[in-house]
Amino acid sequence: MTDYKSIIKSNAFCLVPWIHQMIDTSGAHKLCCVSQGAILKKDDDSDYNSSRNELKDSWNSNHMKSFRKKMLDGIKLDECDSCYSDERVGRTSLRQNINGGWLNSLGEEEIKDRIIYSLQNNYEVLASPVYLDLRLGNLCNLKCRMCHPFSSKQIADEHYSLLKNNPDYNEIYDSMDIAWPNDSSLIQEDYYNDNMNSEWYESNLLWDELIEMIPHLKRVYLTGGEPTLIKNNYKFMEAIIERGYNKKLSLAFNINGMNVNDRFLKLISQFAEIQINVSIDGIGTGNEYIRGNSEWEVVDTNFQKLMSLDNVKEDWHRSPIKLFVNSTIQVYNILDVKNLLDYVTNCRLKFKKYIDLDFILLNNPKFLNVGILNKKIRTKCIDLLDEFLNESSHLYKDDSITLNSVHAVKNLMSEEPTNSHLLKYFMNYTEILDKSRNQTFSNALPELYEMINE
Ligand code: SF4
């Protein structure tokens, strides 16, 4: 396949390996944030890691080139399953977003040059990446139930304590196909200590390269961990401003809404384009139950503070700060979908500003994935979404992210349950975390508790 237009239209093709690099919270270089098990490896099977390697080492590694080759040959990567699952239920995937968005922002000629060059040069890409995803450590103040040790130090502490002291928890993790990362070694303590406690994000090798890359970058996604707590995110934003690139590149953050501080607000106000995704997974008790340590009043107050910023405009396309609510759809919040939608709608009406709600569909761990839910809960969820569509869809544009998400969840809920046999793991896991966190499923989410146990 050498025709450029048919390559980029292929369902297997994604621009990521031509424009983007990611450093995960352990310093490992990875294909992208939603890819599974796609840590870039050297020929000797060791990982590329920013504590000892530059991004340019992995950019044209044989592993990266193998991803490019497969995509150019129209072969779907196993690592990209979460994008294909989203597309199956009609949710716009990251692949589709990136392909569409970057064709516009980088321009067709530039994209074409990168692809053609790689085709003619053994899958190498000469130009630098323009889009970085940087996770400079796993410092976080929360311990969300669906998150994992690599994204939160709080979870790592709880996880290793449970692994040592609780045989039932071990049993869940003996069955690794139902758990978090595909590679079970990633959540073992030795691996974690070797990779997470190295403070790799302080290395001069990394900072020299990041500073050198600034003039080439168009977009940087800073998360973690909680990006507003990670001090090196501030250092990087300041470095961009000092060099005068704050009006030339855009930044994106995923924040948990617990720490919207003045230093953060002051720094982001100096950039021409910022995207802030605020993760909210339930309203009130629901959010506090799923997102351990969160306090609804604080999250709500901070969200309203963001909504009231002058840089969040009524016209979304012209808004220097683009605000989203991200809700990770999982078992725990499947009956909270309408509350989440109503919350966003009410904020929009109150502040007269356009924001969207994006339902992110959780894949792993499988026992928190909605595939385990029974027919009755599915029907109830669809009814709630229909209620929202009847009441409020006229307030959203036809092609809005919110409506796309709602229809995707409806489609997902219309499917037959796929993993009912994992319900016992869900119940065990929930009980173990409840004990560890002094919470109670039946009190926090009474309706879901009853419907699961019927
Ligand atoms: S298809 Fe999806 S998972 Fe694969 S590289 Fe692109 S965005 Fe990442």
C-alpha cells in the first residue's frame, strides 16, 4: 500500500508513531497513553527509559519502526485495542481524534512528508515529534478505585500493603488477565521500586532534551499523577514561557479538581491555548467513593472557579482555556450517568459557557469494566441516558463530544453482558478496598448495590 490517501483512511492507521512520544510515570517510553503494553523496547528487550535514554533513541528504534510498518501495511495493532473498542460502540477514539485533529493543525503536506519519508527510509521519521505526553512521576493525592500504582503513589502504598497482608487480594492478582497492566511484573514491588523510586524525572539527560525540543513542539499533555502537584510540571511550563513559546504551543492537563491553586492558574493564563480535563466520576458521595480521598465540596468549588475564569469563553472554539469534564465509565458510576450529565448541563446554563462531558470507557481492570453488569442495570442506564437526551440534547451541538459519549454508552449498554463471571472479583475487590478505606459500598451507592445483589 503506497497511496498516501488510502493509508491515512485505513482503520488500522494512526498518526501517533509519526508525531507523538510519551514518557510514562516510570520514565518508560510508550506508544501512547491508551495503548496496552506498548512500552518501547530495545533490541535486547530492555525498556527505553528517560533515566538513561533520550526520546530520540526510541523515536526511530526498531520497535517503533515495527509499529509504523504494521500501520502502513493496514494491520491493526493488538496494543491499540482500546481505540478499536471505542470505535466499535461509536465513541470517537483517540486514534480518530488524533488523525483528524493533526491533519488540520499540522497540515496535510507535513503529515504526507513524514509518512512518505518513513515509507522510503525503512520506517524512520526524520522530523521531531510535535506532541509530547509527559508524566513526570506518580505523585497524587487521590487513590481512585480503577487507577493503578503507576499513576498514584497513594495506590502504590495501599496496593503493596494489601499484596503483603491480604491473601484474597493476592488471589485477584494471580489472575492477571482480569487486572490492570497486561504484564504482571509491572505491579510487583521489585519492578515498582526499581522504576518508580529512581527520581528519573530529575535527570539532566531528560531536561536537556526537553528544553531542546521546545521549539519543535505544538502540544504537550502534562498529567501524572496529579499534574498540579508535580513540581516539575511547573518547571517545564516556566521553561516554555522563558523561551517565548507559550503562545506557540498548547498544553493539556487531566486534573482531579482537588488542587486548583493560584500558581497553576497564573501560569496557564500565560498560554494561548490550554485544555483542562477535570476528572469527575460521580456526583457527591459517588465521586468520593470512587476517587478515594476526594472531597466533593472542594471539587465542586474548584470546578466552578474554573468555569468562572475569563479565559473560559462562551464560544468554545475561541476559548483560550477549553474545559472538559472526563468521567471514566465503570461499574461504580453506571447509574450516576444522568447526574453527571445534569451537573455539566447546569454548570453550562449557570455560567453561559460551552463545555463538554466526555465519557471515557474503562477497559481494565476487567472486573470494573461494565461488561460484568446484568441486563436490568443496563436497561436502567439506557433509560437514564434517554431521559437526558429528551430533556437536554437540544442544548448540545449535534456533533458534540457529550452526545457522542452518551450514544457510545447507550450502545455499550445494549450489548449482552460479556464478563458476568467476574462479578465475584468485583465484589471481593470492593469489599477489600472498603475495609482498607473505611467505606461501605451499600451506603455509598445503595441503588447499584441492590441491583447487583438482586
Ligand atoms: S490507535 Fe489508539 S492506542 Fe494505537 S497508537 Fe493510536 S491512539 Fe494509541
